[in-house]
Amino acid sequence: MPETNYKQAELIIKAAEQISKLPVRVTWDDTLNVGAVLHLSEAQWSKQLRISVNPKRPDIPYLIGVQCALAIRFYEQQESKHLTTSKANMVKTVNELLALGYDAKSAKATADQIMAGLGGQLRSTATMIKLSAQIYRDYPELRDSQLTHFLFEKNEGERSLKIDPTKFPDWILHSHQAINGAVALSADYLFDRTDFFEPYKQCGFEEICTDLVGDVTGSKADATDSELVDAWLNRLDLIDRFEWTTL
């Protein structure tokens, strides 16, 4: 049963409970499109940190560990900015898609989808790389599951290298591929391997991905999510594409 599959995460669960003063509750959801989700928005009224996990995943301990690490980071920093794209930049993206041959309706729908997806990728990935390094260092009992996680995600990330380049503006595809490559390179660094990043290296991403990972590993210990993301927005020349909002 899944309930017995995350004992390796007990220490980080306790750390999340200590800083939040809330119990961690793991629930199972085999409809998730991702491995796990932390429901921080409901923590105040539910009086718990609920983590939904896909029970079919082979990396359950690490998935729970990462969500606990996200909770710890939130309670340490209390930062809740949202990365969005402005109306002007959305119009610009739609026009770029129209120039590639999309009709007006599909250009708008595609722009909405890819900007939301890229924004979410930017908002989470630099932080995840930082948390992955911290988990590897501080919770060695999770390392086997962590490696399983990277191996499980490997093919999904590499699929971005096979996307038809005529379907999307260059800056969108390059940013998406470079961010996936940064994750692969960080996995190679953690586990002293070369195979995760090799496909990206062959496609010419060595310099940009090394710089992206360096922005994270070279950041100060208490760097906020927005500081990490701003470094990547600068690195990928996306400053004019996204903006921060607060609720």
C-alpha cells in the first residue's frame, strides 16, 4: 500500500510540521498530471499541510520530501508572489504565433497555454533545483528515491528537444529546453553522472544551462524565489515577457 512507501521522508515531514505547527497529511490521487501537489492555500482553514500524491509513482518518498521542503521554504520566507505575463506581452506572443501560420483562435489559445506553462516552469524550477541540493545534502535517506525521481522524469524532459521548431517562437522553445536542461545538469552534479545532461549538451545547451544552474548554486543561502527567478529571467532575456503580481 502507498501508506508504507514514504518512511524515508519522516525526518523532513517532522521538519515541515515543526516550522508550520501543522500536521502533514498525505492523500492519494491517481488523476494527478504531476507527481505531487502541496495544498498551501487551504492550510489556514484546514489546519494541516495536505500533500496529494499520485500513488502510481515510483518516487513517492522524494515527492513527499520535496513538497515538505516547499512548505518549509514558504514558512521561512513567507513569499507568495505570482509570475504573470502582461496583456501587452500576450498580444505580442499572439502576433508571433499568427506570423507562424496559426489562425486567430488557435493563436490566442496557444499563447494562453504556453505562457502559463512557461511561467509556471520559470516560477518553480530554479527553486526546485535549490531544494533538490538541500535535500541531497540534509536528507541522505532520500537519495535513492531522489535518483529514481530524476530517472523517471528524464524522458519527459528530453522530449522537449524533439519539438518541431517551426511550431513555436524561438524564444519560447529555447527557454523551455534550457530550463529542462538545467534540471538535467543539476541531476548530473548531484549524482556525479553525465548521462542526464548529455542530450542537451549535444544540442548546444552547455553554456546556457551551466549559467542557469550557476545562478542557483551561486545564490546566497537565503535567496528568495523571486530573486532566483529574476536571475533566470535576465539570463534567458525574458524580463519584458513576465511580471510579478501579489494577491
